[in-house]
Amino acid sequence: MPMQAASEKNTPRRAIIRQIDLKSSLSMIDFAGQRVTHSQFAQAQNIKFAPVVAFYGKDETPLTDPLMGTMLPDFYSQYLDDALAIATLKLIPPNRAK
């Protein structure tokens, strides 16, 4: 989940969300700026099954542990909210965190 730079000064940055198909030959741009297939990207990230939700910072740095599998359906939205909150806090510069 890399962050996209805001186009205006007061516009907050937003997450870039991508769905990767483990077996797809569709192309995409990886963290190094190289064109790879979805399948190659999943292999490079050592993702072997779905679903996996992962949050990344700059240079492919993981921001949280990935959410793997369906987990407990009753609690999944809370796991997702928590992981997103942790990832977001790690992306805020220390002088802006409150």
C-alpha cells in the first residue's frame, strides 16, 4: 500500500491499493519500477495463497504483518482497520504525528 503524493498542498496523501492475481500474466510495475507479471510479483513477495492483504512503505518496506487467509470473519474488518491504522501511523513523519 504505497502512498500517492497529493496534487495540492492541503490534500491528504492516499493509499494506492492494488489487487494482485496470483496466477495472472497481466503486467504491472513493481517497487523497483520494473515491469513484471502479477504472478512474478506474488512469487517475489513469497505469496502462495489468497487472500493476503499487505501494507508497504517506500522501497517495499512492510509496514505491518500481512493479513493472510480469511481469519475469523467476525473480526476481519477489525484486523483490517488495525493494520491500516498501524501502517498509516508509520507513514506519518514524526513531526506531524499527534
